[in-house]
Amino acid sequence: MARPDLDPELRTLLADLPLMSSLDSEVLAQLRLLPSVSVEELLEGRAAHHRELDAPVPLSIFTPARIGPAPAPCVYWVHGGGMVMGDRFSQIDIPLDWLSLFGAVVVSVEYRLAPEATGTIPVEDCYQGLLWVVEHAGELGIDPDRVIVAGASAGGGLAAGLTLMARDRRAPSIAAQVLICPMLDHRNVTVSSRQYSGEPGVWTREMNEFGWRSVIGGGEVSGYLSPAIADDLSGLPATYIDAGTAEVFRDEDVAYASGIWAAGGQAELHIWAGGFHGFDALYPQAHVSMSARRTRNEWLVRTLGLSEGVAR
């Protein structure tokens, strides 16, 4: 099928990245052996403190070194990795930028991965972690009325499912959700899904099928796991969704924003021309990546009334 061209700068950068067209259990085992980024490297040049908690699930807490008298906003981060890989430090430079810009406390959750954990276990892990964070908001220095749930790729899908779960269970309160190239639809039948099939890529239709097959595990599929099939998208908090034109999740992300609008909700949608899956996580200094990050930041300022520069 014809497909949108990559952004020229991203195409040049991507040429040096080894790409795959599919994923299997053997390759997954090898990918899981790759070292995670160190916390010291993550925090280099940032005025932040870090600690680890083993609450209902493992949580990493990043707190601005300079804290004002008022409780801080909280970013609850859910990492990506196709439901099958990654850890709570994956793509975390994105929310750590919000720590630096807005003085937000960043909490990153370690949810159980497929295929070892199937069904709604990953999203339940995320929910239980968030519930604990809000219940302990006072000791964490967090404003419980300014909790932002955010995630990328599979983490974006889990963040969306977590937000639906919190709405249905009437707790905790979520002020906004930021869904970055979210993995929302297990059916894998959109035009963009078919466009990014049969050739190596950062995340292809075949890799997506493996991820979903691993987490579904032969059971029924819940709307909390695959938010695209949720019956009701009403009553959700302010939502930000972005993706690239040149990626497998493009059309399901557009459809999710449309579903929120149809239910009377407020969602802001950005589809970045020439962006492949996870482009701004992989290459944050590319021009289109900087535009994507800046636009997210501006949305948070407008939506939550945050002030930039408070933690610099």
C-alpha cells in the first residue's frame, strides 16, 4: 500500500537504527536482556531527587529539588514497550521534562508484562499504583486535584484504560490524560495498520499482533485493555493525543479522539507529518520532535494552568 513519507530529518536519523518487521518469543527474550538506562544518567543535569517505593506495585518517585509551599502537580507515567517489554524508566525523559518545566512530581509505575501477565493485569497494576499515590498525596507533596496520567505507546493505551477504570470506579480523580502514540485497539484492522506491514519498522503491524496476542492470552478482551472497544467514552478528563502520519497507530488514535468528541468530551489531537512510531522518544532533538514536545507542554499550561520555569 502507498504510505505517507517520513519526515526527511527523521528518515536520515532512522537509517542508523536496526529495524525489524516482526517479533517473536526468542527475539523478545533477547530484547529484555538489553540494559536499561541508569537513574544517574536520567537525572544528569536535572534538579531532582529520586526514590524507589514498593507499594502495591513498584514505583519510582522523582521530586523537584526545589519545592514550593503549595502541593505540586503529579505526572503518573506509564511506560511503553508493546505490552511485552520496557520498564518504568523507559521514555521517562518525557515526564522528567515536565518536572523541570512545571515542578511536577513524576511517579513511574512498574506494571507486569505479557505474556507472563495477561488480560487486565497490566492495567490493574497501573490503577492500584495510582490509587496508592493519590491516597498518599500529602506525604508525597502532590496536589490530588492536579494528577496527570500520561504514557507512550503501550503505556498510552494503558493510561487510557486506567482513566476509564478510574472513571467507572469513581476514584481517583484524574485532571488530564496525555496519550502519546497510544496502543489502543487490539483488532489491528485500520488503514494505517495495513500500511505499516510487511517491511521493517520501529513498530509494525506484525509486531503489534504479537504484543496483543501476548497480553490477550486467549481470553476475552476488556475495554480497559483495548480502549478502542470501550462502549462509553463520556465523562473523561481533558485529553491530549498525538501520533505521526507514518505509523501503525495513526488511525486508531484519530478514532479515539473522535469517540471522545462524539461523547461530548474535550480532546486535542495532533498528527505530526512524517512522524514514525515513537519518533520524539527516539530522536527528541529532531525539529518535528521538538515541535511535538513544545505543543504538549503548551497544552498542559493551557489546560491545567501550570506555570513554566518553576523548577529550573
